[in-house]
Amino acid sequence: MSKESKLNAWILASRPKTLLAAVVPVMVGSALAISQGKFFFPYSLVALLCSTLIQIGTNFTNDLYDYLKGSDTVKRKGPRRVLASGLISVKEMQLAIIFVFGLTFLLGLYLVYSIGILILWVGLFSIFAGIIYTAGPFPLAYNGLGDLFVFIFFGIIGTMGTYYLHTQEISTIALIVSFPVGSLITNILIVNNFRDVEEDRNSNKKTLAVILGKEITRWQYIFLIIISYLTSFCLYFIFKFSLWIFLPISTIPLSIVLVKMLFTLKGEELNKTLELSAKFAGLYGLLLSIGLII
């Protein structure tokens, strides 16, 4: 395999179309800090690098253990997986996982030195959770806990953690702002698992979509969108943000399109819904960030 082909394989393994999930919590947490006059760019930059690396490391781990457990095959409906396709070996992926999480730890030491020991524990816990998402004796993704993992780490911890870097405060408003972030990033996973229900059931991968079934999973997706939109009303009426906080409401037409896609598309067609759900989370996060700052 040529160097260019190998590089493309690693890019594919990182799942670039879903990496917005790592950007949104840092963006929103930073915007909330800016709204309160507390912001230091290097903290957000390092947080963004660490968040992205943790997601890439989690994706690598997911690719490896789904392959080892037999969940990923060349017949899967989703985007190609590099181990199942023979593009990257098991040994190469194991080394890559160590490298990515190791680099995350080293970068995070800057934040630990600057902010305090709490950041060390948050970082270590995040890395550990990224590994046990599909690895270990009780992998979260195989036992219906993947959705909760994403909501907590890419929503609550990612957003509140970024806010804490700038303010050294744990506040109610940061928690509330994290809800739409976690909800819409979780919806990316929901589409992925919704598409793969049959294959996951056959391989004994008990995702929440497998446990709940397709019909309830569709309503789970809708519920999380509703939660996201209700956040703007909470921020306006309780925390007295300006009318700009309703900017995310302008994405309602896109959310309707996504729901229709979830009810009408099947199989590989849902890959477009997956990609659009990631873009929707990114757009919502950007508009929410603007609304928080103005």
C-alpha cells in the first residue's frame, strides 16, 4: 500500500465527518465564558485539540474492538471500516490508539498545570471512558449505554469542562447550555445505531436502538431535538439572555428534514442522515454560541 493510500486509510478511520462532535462542546463552553467576560484562547485551543484526539482515539478503539468482536464486516451498511477492509492491521491500530491517547494526555498536562488537579481527573476519566466504550469486559456500546456516554462526555463534561477552564466555576447555566450540545451529538449516534439495528442484533451488540426498537428510537431522536430548542427559552426567560439566544430556532426546517429522513430512509441511505445530523449539531452549536455572546 502506498503512503498516500495509508494516510487516506487513517483519515477514514478517524471518521472526519463526525468530528464536529468534538468541536461543538468546546465552542459552546468557550462562548459562555466569553459572555461572562472570562476567556483565554490557549485554554480553548488545547481543549479543542484534546477533545478531537479523544474522539479520534475512541473511533480507533471502536473500529478495533468492533472488528475483533465480529460486529464490523465488509457487508456493513455504514462507511467502510479500515480493519474489516484490511486497510490497517490490528497491531497498527493498537499502536495508534496508544499514540493518540498518549498525545492527549501530554497536551492535557498544560491545562492541569494551568488550572489544577481536577482537570487531570476529568481528562483521565474521559480517556478511560473512550476506551471502555467498546473495549473491556463490559463495553458501554454493547450494553445500551453508548447514548448516555455520548451525552455525558460530549455534552455535559465537554461543555462544562471548557467553561471551567476559563472561570474555575461549576455553574447551573453551564449545565443547561450543555444539554442541547449533548442531545444533538447523541442524535448522531442514534442515527448510526438506528441504521445498524439488524446487524447489531445479529452480532449481539445491544445498543439502545436494539433494546428499544426502531419506532421508539425515532421518538428518542425527536425528543432530544425538542430538548435542544427548549434550552433557548430557558436561557431567555430564566437567565435573561438577549433575543439573539433564539438564533438556533432558525434551524427548525433542517430538523424537520432530518426527522422525515429518519422515518423514510433505510439502510445505506441513512448515511446521509448521519452526516447531516453532524452538520446540524455543528450549525446549532455555532448559532447558540453567537446567541450567548451577543
